[in-house]
Amino acid sequence: MPAWIDRILMSAIEKMADPIPIRLELGAPSPADSSTPFTLPAIWLKDRRALFALVRNPAINFGELYSQGRLEIEGDLIRLLESLYRVPQGVIARTASRCYGWMQSNSLRSSRKNIHHHYDISNEFYQMWLDAEMVYACAYFPHENATLEEAQRAKLDLVCRKLSLRPGETVVEAGCGWGALALHMAKYYGVRVKAFNISHEQITFARERARREGLASQVEFLEDDYRNIAGSFDVFASVGMLEHVGRSYYGEFGRVIHRAIGNRGRGLLHFIGKNRRQPLSAWIRKRIFPGGSTPPLRDVMTILEPHDYSVVDVENLRLHYARTCEHWLNRFEQCYERVVERYGTVFGRMWRLYLAGSTAAFRAGSLQLFQLVFAGRACNSLPLTRDHLYRRTAGQGGQDMEWIHAMS
Amino acid sequence: MPAWIDRILMSAIEKMADPIPIRLELGAPSPADSSTPFTLPAIWLKDRRALFALVRNPAINFGELYSQGRLEIEGDLIRLLESLYRVPQGVIARTASRCYGWMQSNSLRSSRKNIHHHYDISNEFYQMWLDAEMVYACAYFPHENATLEEAQRAKLDLVCRKLSLRPGETVVEAGCGWGALALHMAKYYGVRVKAFNISHEQITFARERARREGLASQVEFLEDDYRNIAGSFDVFASVGMLEHVGRSYYGEFGRVIHRAIGNRGRGLLHFIGKNRRQPLSAWIRKRIFPGGSTPPLRDVMTILEPHDYSVVDVENLRLHYARTCEHWLNRFEQCYERVVERYGTVFGRMWRLYLAGSTAAFRAGSLQLFQLVFAGRACNSLPLTRDHLYRRTAGQGGQDMEWIHAMS
């Protein structure tokens, strides 16, 4: 039986979740508790200290306590998080706005640290649960039953089609992960790619893969910051990197793009965003993505406007990212014991919460995934319709594309 | 031989067009002049007073002089205007920013006047050169050789598909023109529509058409302002109306949408926009669209953000609008004599310049056409992909659509 102080703290937490009914318990759930699926989802807090910590700073400490095993969820973790995310003015929205400025630097030096923190955990770790192509970004499910492998390949190809790549063109990629997109572009669309990334582990992996697949002469992987991109290109691509740029660098990001592709080029930005300006979860920024941010479209316009770039196409792939994260979580659970063995329980639980929370946030719409295509004012090779993106017969390669030339 | 004063004025004008080489002449072109297609395009000014007027206020007086027959273009009018539009910091961009605040009111009362000015010229006038469906907005050319009639029907259907209409749903349309979209929705998608418009001529026409086609029980045409929309609907649609709303009313426009469809609904905004905040041509606002404005996407976000609406899809149909205007101009030229007979030469030339200028502006990219789909945070019927928009077999009706339910 909890003491009166516990009851006060617990009712404070329940109020934060309002109108979502949650059940708070002190102690540890017994296996029997989790076998009764029809009760309210419950949050078990190990002791009064955990209860205090959650009341004091729920945005950070929900994640901290969960990671440390001092907070357990009885019932479906994703479902519970999803319902909390659906409360627009609820605990998550209110507490996420607490500032963690000291972690929010996106300078050249800080970016290296930020990226190292997440992407250099080890390639073996990501290989345990990513797809074979090692694509760590939203997949594209062309139909309900696509597998993760199919969906990631379909995403790579969708990006190439949206960019209307033609053989012999040059592409610069800012933030290339383990190189899957750059290699897909080179292999199936006959373009030459310079791909930038400041994660040492990823670049090493990508170079080795390019060499192994005989694409090293077509794709150059550079371990360098996007701010150091030099040279002229036909196309700019960036998948899952804008989240690491930081709003105060959007002006510079725009100038980098314009320096690279000028007024004749076209580009694609693929990024996690929000419906309006709202900080990314404080815990995610503390533990998972230091320096991360999820811009609303309005902010992204400040990258494009100064250079008179036209928005050509925006697609919201939120539901695809919810599925992608669900796949990742399922695979992660399958190798959970190995993860814990190698990286410890706290790390394992932290990552479980991050993947479950991301699934929930994309389902609930508190995160969005935007794929945005833009073109310079002198770009004269825009397809008239988006029909070619969806042609059943279109396979690998963009040769069957119809063009209209805006300028005569 | 022009006097020295003329030469100074002429060189001032040539400088405004820089770096576009234009030839300025005083007097009137002889028929022989316009038969030499390989010379520079020339602008003929009737006399020194015309020259003065153009130097004093090119943004307004280019159009005024052209309408009055005191400025003639030797060579291709669209081509000349297009090249002027392509100079980003040229005369058009610089002079367009002169403010005509007194015409820029979009209050309930002013909107009536603004809309009356343009849309109530007479239905017969628009019937002379619009398509059979009387669609006075950007068409959608599914392939290179589509006719205007095909393209307008394709556009109506594209809008319905983007909105994923299902039989029995309710739609509210803000700014319905002569009713083509509302009637298409009702006829082929089985929805009920309330369509608002403050143009008396258009509403009268639309009601008559609904009655004639036996759709009057499904489609209600209301001669009223969008601000007076009342009731609950599944879907909000607005094609070619946002340009008349005015930025200072975007907050109210957003509240009207939210009142109508809440958090479960979805909607489509189809509007002429710009890459960045820049006023619409001053002459166009003076003579053609009083109160008109062409927002950048960034401003449109201020309609959606307060209500947590997600941008689902944005398509830029700029090149389709260039084609549409070209079709309109060709048809207009075919009935030019009749137009002049009925409305006078100044009116005829004014409309020729407006249609040619619009063609040029869309070709040059100084105008964009955005079709934007958005959805509320509790909208649970979003198709997983955009594939259904492009299915060859999909015809009239949305029954073959695949759905995924975001919420379980």
C-alpha cells in the first residue's frame, strides 16, 4: 500500500498523461500481471526514488528510468507511448520543450562528436538488425506485404526516380550512411557520386563495399563535413542528414547546396520533421541524437528560398517510417540477448525504448517524414508528371523516363 | 531619329531589362518589321509620353501602355516576357514590390468587390475561351498530347483522387468557380458537396448546371464568403481561391478549415504561389486581380500549423499551368475580334497581355502552382502510397483504393 506521498506523486503523473488513462504501480510487475491483456496499460516504478525522478523531469527521466530497469511497462510499450503522443498538449509536448542548449551545438567540431555518438557504436551492432543494404532511414513499402529488404530497395529506387537521374550525371550526397544510396545510384542509374559523411565507421564500411562491388571508380566516399563540399554537380541528395544540421546552420546549408548545384541543378531532402516548430524529445537528444532536431516544413523553406529553389514535390512518408521502425524493433528484439551481452542492459533497454518510441511517434503523427524535391530556376529537365515514379514496368534505371523541356 | 532625351529614357529602360537584350523603338512597327523573326524582340513605344510613362513606373505602365495600344511588341510576346521574368533581380522583381495597399484589402466587403471585378465580367466571355467544363484553373496534362478538355477533366479527377473521396462523404469547397469540381466529385465519387463562392454570375451558372445534370440534391451552391462556412465535413477543398484570401486572413482561413473538418478531416489547397515572398505584379493587381497574392509555401504553413495539420503531399504543377495558359491564349486569340467588339480594344489587349504574361511567368518559374494535401492528426484513412493516383485502370470513382488504417 503506497504512502500518502506516493499517492500525491502518482496522481501528479496521472494528471500529466490526462486524458490518457494510465495505471501507475509501485514495485515490479509479476509475470501474471502482463498476461492480462485487457486491463489498462500500467507503468511500474521500482521505488519512491524512481517516482520522484519521474515527477521531477518526466521528459528525461522516463527514458532514464526505463533504461535503468527502474520503470517497467506492463502491456504493449508502443501502444502506451502512441497514446501518450496523441495528446497534443500532454506531457510529451509540454516537457519536450525544456531546453538542453549545451547539447544543441552543430558546429563542425560538435557535429563530429554528435555523429560519432550515434553512428560509430559499431557496424556490427547495426548489422544485427538493419536490412542487408544497411539503410538506416525510412523505407518505402510499395505494398502492404513488402519485406523490409524490399522496402529499403524500393526507397533507394524511389529517391533515384524522384531525382530523375540520367547516366553520366554527377551527384553529391550529404550524409551517406553506409553508402547504400550512393552505390544504388551508381549501379542502376549510371551516375558518378561524391558522398560525404563524418562517421568514420560508416565511411570505412562504404568504401570497402564500393571496392568489393567494383564501383570505387564511380563513387567516392569522403570522410568530411557537408560544409566542406566542393565542386559542381547536377544533383544534390541528402537522406536523413538534415536532422543533424541544426536550424542555425540552415542558411549555410542552403549556400552549400547552391554552391554545389547552382541554378540548373535539382535536389532531394529526406528528413524527419514535425507539423510545427517543436523540439525533439529531450531524452532522445540526450541519449540518442545529440544535436538532433526535427524541422517543420516552414523552417526548411529558409534553406531553399534565398536561392530561388522551387519545391517540386513533397511526400509525407510518416506511415512508412512507423512500419520501418516496427521492423527494426522486431529484429532488434530477436538479437536483444546478444546486444545486452555486448553493450549491457542499460544500452539494450535504451535502444528498445528509442525504437518503440519512434514507432509510436510516427504512428501518432508527432513525427513526420518528408521527402522534398526541389529544382533551381534554370533547371530544364523536369518530368511533366509523377507518373514515372509509379510505373510497374520501370525497373532499375531511369532510361524510360519522359522529359519535357521547360526552356526551348 | 530620337532626340537626346529619348535616348536617355530608352537607355534607362534597356538597363532595367539587363542582361536581357531588348530593342526599343519609337513609333509604330510596320508589318514588314514583324516578319523578320531573327532580330531581337523589340518594344515599340508610340511617342515620348509613352516613353516617360514607362520609365516612371514600368511595373504598372508596361501593362497600361500595352492595353492602350501605345506599346507594341515586335516578335513573340510570350518569349519576350519570359526572358524578362527570368532575370531574378530584373525590372519585374524590383518594380513588382511597389505597394498598392489600397487595393490589397481582403475583408468581407472588399472581397466581394475584388471577386466581382474579375469573375463577374460575364459568363459568355469566359465561355468563349475556357474548356467545356468551364474550369478556370491550372489543368493537368497526363501526357504531352492531352487536349485542354482532357487536361481539365484529368485535373478534376486528380484532385478527387488526392483527396481519396469515398461515397457518402461530405465535402466543403471554398471558391467553386462555375462548379465543375463540385459536380465532378458528386457525380463520379458519390459525395455530397457544399460549395461556396461570392461571384454571383458563377453561382447562378453552377446552380443551373447542377439542376440540369440532376445533381442539385447532392451539390449545394452557396453565394457566400468562405468565412461564413458552417457545419462539419469530411473534406475541405479549395482550388484557386487562396490567391484571393490575403496573408492577413490566413489565421482566419485556418480556423475556418479547422471548424469545418476538425482533426479527423483532410483537405486540398490548389493555388498559385511563389518560391519566396514577393508581391504579385502590380499591374495584375491593379487591372486583373485586385486583392490577389501569390504566397510562398512558408506562408501557407501558417494556415496549417496552428491546427497541427500534416502536409501529406505537395505537387508543383507550374509547367501544367504554363500549358493551360497557352491553350487559353490560343483560344482567346481565336475569338479576339468578338471580345474587342463586345468589350473594347483596351479590354482585349489587357487580357491578351495577362494571358501571355501568365504563360511566361509559369514557364520562367516566377510563378508556381502548388497542389497541397493535408490531414488532421486524427485522420485515419491515408493511402500508404501515391500509386493509386497513377493507376491506368482507375477511372471514375475511388472504390479501387487501398487503405491503410494508421490507427488500430
